[in-house]
Amino acid sequence: MAFPTAVNDQITDAVTQSNVKVIGEAPAFAMGSIYQSMAHSTGILFENAVSAQQQQNTLAQAAANQGVMQIYSLDTTAAAGATEKIAQTGVSDNLTSLLTVLRAFKP
């Protein structure tokens, strides 16, 4: 019961109950606001993840395309000649040459 005033007791009780109701609901509204903010932030996080994934896929496709273009731009005859030259200068050929030189110095 409120203190005796010139205002009707029913009015003061209604105002008091309204104030108590607002104060009582404040934590629930605050938590609701926090949950909404978290949901929005999570949505933005997933949007950014999808965007980054799309950019990575685009870069991977561009890199693969560059590789194919380089493969197709090679002259196959020149590549075969270079492979043959590399194959002829193997370790076994070097060892055979070294053995021949050492045998030449033997008395």
C-alpha cells in the first residue's frame, strides 16, 4: 500500500505495478537484444566465409587455367630434346667417365 497522498490509491498502485513490470521485464529484453545481435553477427560471419570461399575457388581456377596454358604453349620437340640431354648427363655416365680417367693414370 502506498503512502497517503492526494492521489487515489488505485492510481498509485497501478503506476507502481507498471513500474515493477517494466523493471521486471528489462533483463528479458536485454537478453533478447543480445541474442539478436549474436544471431546477426553469426549471419555476417557465414556470409564472409562463403565470400572468401568463392574468391579462393576463383583463384584456384585461374591458377589451373594458367598451368594448362603454359603446358599447351610448350614446343614438344624442344621439350623432348631437353629431356634427352638431361637423361644423357646422369650419375652413371659421370661415374663411368671418372673410372676411365682413373684407369688412365694407373701404371
